Amino acid sequence: NALDENDLWDTLKILGIDKAESHIDFGDSEKLVNEFVKQMYIEKQKVSTSKGQIIQLKWGMRAYHEIKMSDVLQFVASIYDVNVADWKKQFGTHDGAIKIS
């Protein structure tokens, strides 16, 4: 349940959020991600892989306590215009908080 930091930036760029440019709503997006790390919503870890060292991002302690995964799932599903049940396999076992029929 980790995301390569480069994959995050590639995905955000598709959504119009580029770490090299100031965003109209979020400002300096790289600074914002680092603030989420500082506030413990995201954890960053350096991981050695066959491609060398990468940075992985994981759900932070505060996120686990304050944010429902089902709300995140609903939000992402709405962005992709898909039914939440389509992602049952990916999210159904994350933390037990998501119940999809």
C-alpha cells in the first residue's frame, strides 16, 4: 500500500497539478505534500529497489485516524467516473473501513 513519489507527480500532472508550477488553488504543490508529511498525513520512506533508491509515500498516522478510506474511494471514483464497486479488490481489505456491496 505504497506509492512511488514519481507516480504521484505523474498522476497529479494529469490533473493539472505540476510540482514545477504554482497551482491556482494549492500554490506550491511540492511544499503542500511536504506539509502533509510534516503533519503526519503522509509518510515518506526511502526504499532500495532494482532501479535504485526511490521514495515511497504511504498513508500517515493522522490520515488513518481522521480520514475514512471510503470517502477517499468515493472521491477518486467520482474523478474517474466509475462505480465504487469496480475497485472492491483494491480497497476492500485496506483497513476494514470500506464496505462495498
